[in-house]
Amino acid sequence: MAEEKKEVMEEIKVAEVNKAPEIKVSEMNKEEAQLEKADSKYDAENIQVLEGLEAVRKRPGMYIGTTSSAGLHHLVWEIVDNAIDEALAGYCTEVTVAINEGDTITVIDNGRGIPVDVVKKSGLSGVETVYTVLHAGGKFGEGGGYKVSGGLHGVGASVVNALSEWCEVTVHKNGGIYYIKFQNGGKIVEHLQKIGDCDPDKNGTTVTFKPDSTIFTDTTKFEYEIIRDRMRQVAYLNRGIKIIVEDRREADHIREEFCYAGGIKEYVLFINNHKSKLFDEVMYCEGNTAIPVDNGKEAHIYVEVAMQYDDGYSSNVYSFCNNVHTHEGGMHEIGFRDAMRRVVNGYAKEYKFLKDGDDDYTFDDITEGLTCVISVKHPNPQFEGQTKTKLGNSEVRRIVSQVVGDQLNRFFLENPKLARIIMEKIATAANARLAARKAREEIRRKGGLELNTLPGKLADCSSKNPEECELYIVEGNSAGGSAKNGRNRETQAILPLRGKILNVEKAQAKRIFANAEIGNMITAIGGGIDPEFDVTKIRYHKVVIMTDADVDGSHIRILLLTFFYRFMRPLIANGYVYIAQPPLYKVEYHGKQYYAYNDAQLENIKQKLKLKPGYPLQRYKGLGEMDAEQLWDTTMDPAHRKMIRVTLKDAIKAEQIFTDLMGDDVEPRKEFIHTNAKFVKNLDI
Ligand code: TSJ
């Protein structure tokens, strides 16, 4: 308590320093007089503001989810969202995102520029309001537009400011250049100043910030690839906007430009790049509907859907609301499903693909081999679900259903040849489903599924409580042996994998289930496989992939992840899949062993031990080089191990990697492995 009081006192002192809100804008606002009166009120407002930002600093997780690398990058998304909003409002055509030397970020847009005049409510300039008032968003009273891109947390620029060491904003507007700087978590150094004149046609906002290293204690390093990938996605989701991404840190700078006139239509082509398509056309629908909003005005819900079939078996429906990937689906996906079932089954009956008495095609039949991007823009999105990535607005269901229904019907009528190709593919999927069901019933009738007996290679654990059970899938028999001897027998099961498992992307379903290694894995995990995969039946709540830290190990890991992604997706979605982190080095010093899991740690150990040359330093080439005790100590002991939990967070990226690596084309696979061996090793999907 005392501590808190002290902090408040300090804030008051800061507020006093900032007392005179001299807003040196050239044309003082009409509300000048009122502002004068509000002057004394301003102190109180400012104190409140600082308390608000202090709350963000105390609990950053509540605002940006995490203070790890993901949270750090979240700051960038928050700032970029503002520029994208300006573009969606029709006032901005170009956004630049740059990583500078020293890992600061600059975002530039050519929009109208954040308002510089005074906002009545806070007595601050528009820029200051956006930057110091929590949830101020992009709304400025009457003139305020609706924030559309509003990110996952949608917390706005003030949160970025609160979590920054410093933050600078420059606005070009109406022929003037305005500048303000904030420091130490959002404290105003000096109020907004007009610092010069510019061409009245040159408008826009430039923001530069440096994340606070006392908040982002894990890392303050930005990853170009993460920013590049997200910006490319944003460019695909918002056609016509040019987004430039720069890394100014390297000796030879990187600069990439993304601008897609075709929007999500081009996105589908990008995702399907290396797949063999059923036909080249991308089916595309769009529409919008007006809804009333609370200020009495109208806003619009926009719907866009693009899709394309390939000759494969997996279904990939990616949905977005306001540029946020809605992993958990929601009303837009349900509306899409309604429309697909209605239109396809209607057409199939009319043109006698389905005969009287046949069951309707299921959604799974219809979407086998389909890649689809659904994007809706909503003025007031309701994000629900565990990870707040499920769209809850019920009105969206009908709108998507109507837009997709009408336009897909038209597509079928206008393209009878393509409609036939699609219907035949769907009929094949339905037949395969019926045949598989018959086969299962047959097996059940004969008594006992062959897959019911646990594989001999599995060293199972004694506990039968899945919540505490772990399955280690281990590369190679020798490492498998060490793992078996080193493990905790009660909760840890070991399944050694011999050689490379099957390439699941390329292989047909039939061959996949005939493969012994994959069969062992399915049986051991115990939940079956897609489309019957039942995550409630699985025998382990941790499935740990343990491979060597080399290119082969990476390849096996990707193969396994591909398999889980394709056939047991809920296993990943529920966070049950992990990647073990064996050490890369062992240092022996005075009879003690020190392990390093990366090069930085090795450096640390060397410095601590003042390692004189001659002391044994071992670089582990494979798990097989560790004995049972070492493997337990370094990689399997729950008290000391470090594992990476695999998430679906970037399913599109995973899809792309899997296809690049394992699809029919050999070239991208070779190229990927050669140029990207480092990334493959660090793959953290
Ligand atoms: F918020 C922010 F500071 F993070 C930020 C805002 C960062 C960046 C890179 C850009 C922006 C931003 C804000 N770009 N454009 C705008 N536009 C407005 O704030 C704006 C301008 C004029 C009007 C108006 O009604 O006249 C309304 C708005 C919302």
C-alpha cells in the first residue's frame, strides 16, 4: 500500500512539471476559451491518465497477453492497426513498418494525420489523447470513424506508449509538422509542438517507439520474419494497401513491398502455390450490409470469401474478422458452412449427382481439398472462446450465408464444366467416407479393431490418468533405449521411431494407415484419427517430439507435426503437443557437468567458469550420445526440462511450410532445407 502511495505521489510531481499545457498549434482550436477554464481540471485528468498507464505497466499481460516475444511484436500490430484503419477509412494508401538499429520500430502512414487540435473531453490534443488515454482508440467524438482492424486485444496506442522506454509521434497535417515525445512509460516530455511547415498535400503520421526492456525481460529483439509475415497477411486481407517492411539493422538492409489488388483471391493462390489445383479459377464472393450503430449512423459489415480446390484431401478454412485470424471459428464459418451445404446439395440434386434416397453430402465431403479464406469486417466484433478468437456476432451467420449462397449458385450456373469437376470430387469424397464407414463396421462386427492392441515398441507408463501421462516420440532406437531407462516409468511412455516416417503430405490416405510407425503412433495416442479423432479419448496430455538437433531431426519433427496437423489437429489446438529441447553442449569442469541449450548459454558458462582451453566441451550431435541419466537430467525431468509447446497460432504458415517441404514439387523442398536450415531447427509453429 505504502509503495503504491509513493508512486502516485511521484506521478503527481510529474503532472506538476507538465502543468502548463501549452499546445502550440498554429490555429488554436475554437474551444480555446473552454480549454482555459478546463486548465485546472487538466492536472487531475493528467494524473488519472498516468495512473491508467501505470496500471498497464503493472499488469502488461492483461493488455498484450504476454511480455515474451509475442507480446513485444504485439506492440507493432497495435500501432500498425491504426494506420490500417486510416487506410480502410479511405484516406491512406501506404504504410511502412521499419525495424531500426537498436530494435526500435517506426510506422509511417500517408493518411490524414492524427488530429492535433484539442479534444474537449480530455483537454489534450488528439495525439496526446490517443497516446495517454486507455482505450481512446481512433474515436474522436463526432468525427470519429469506426475502428475496424482493431487487433486481438485492441488496446491501442496508449498501451504501446505505456510499455515503451520512449515514443515519438510526428504528424504532417494541413501544412504543418507537429511533434511530441513521451518517455518512461508514457510521460509527456513536452506537449505537442508545431516544429515546422510542410507541403499542405503531404499528410500522415509517423510513430517511433522503443519497447521498455524492464517490461520485456525475455527479449527486446524484433524478428523481421514475424513482422514480414504478418504484414504480408495484412496486405492480402486489405486489397490495394501497399505495405512496405524494412529491416534497417543489417549491414545490407532488407526491404519488401506487399500490395495485392486481388486481396484474399491472391491470398488463396499464395497458400495453394505449390499444390496441384483442380482448376486454376479462384471462386470469390463479396457483399456488405448496413447496420445501425449507437451514434445513430450506419456502419457496414463486409464479407469476402475466396476459395480454390486442389486435388488433395485436407480442408483448410481460414477465417478472419477485422484482420484477426479467428482460429476458433465462429458465426462467419457457420454461415459459410450453411451456404456450402445448401448450394452444393441443391445443385447435386437438381443435376442428379445425388439420387433420390441418397444422403446429403456433408460439409467435410464438400470441403475436402478446399482452401478457403473468409474475411469479414465488423464495426463491433465480439470475440469469444478460450483464446478470444471465435467470432460471436450472430447476425454475421446469415449475412455470410446469403453472400456465399447467392454467388456460389451463380458461379455453378455460369461455369457448368467447373461445377461438374467439383461435384465429382465431392461425390468421390462422400463415397470414400461411406466405404470407410462400412469397413469400420465390418471390423467391429468381426470383433476388435486391429489398432486396439498397443504396439510392442511402446514402453508405456503405468499411470492411466491421461492428464499426467506423457508420450515421448523419440528419433532412433538408441536414444529410445536411453529414454526408456532414464524416464519416470509411472508417467512417461516412450515410443522410438525408426528412420523417417512417411511423408504425409504426399502419401495417400491408404498408405498412411498401412505405415507401421504411423500406425504405432495412432494406437499409442489412442484418440483415432481425423475425421473421427476424439481428443477426449487420448491417453496422454503431453505428446513430446524428441529429435536430434540436426537437419534430419528437423525434418522428422516437421513430418510429425504435419501428421498431427492433418490428422489430429485438436491435439495441437488443445496444446498437447510439445517439442523437447535437448542441450547442444556439455561442459565438464572440476567433475561437474554444465549444459547449454544454445550458443548464448554456452558463452555464459564459458565466462562464468573462465574456461581455460583444454576443459572438455562436447557438442551433442544426437540424442544417442547421451546416456539415460543425462537424458533424464537435461531433457526429460519435469523439474528442469524446457519444452516448446506447439500451437496452431499460425496455421497458415504451417500449411505453407508443410506444403513447401513435402508437396509434389521437389524444388521448393530442396531450396527450403538448404536456405532455411536454421529456421527449420527453430520451427515453433
Ligand atoms: F495511434 C497511433 F498513434 F498509434 C497511430 C495512429 C499510429 C500510426 C502509424 C498511424 C495513426 C493514424 C491515425 N494514422 N491516421 C490516423 N488518423 C486519425 O487519427 C484520424 C484523422 C482524422 C480524423 C478526422 O475525423 O478528421 C479522424 C481520425 C481517426
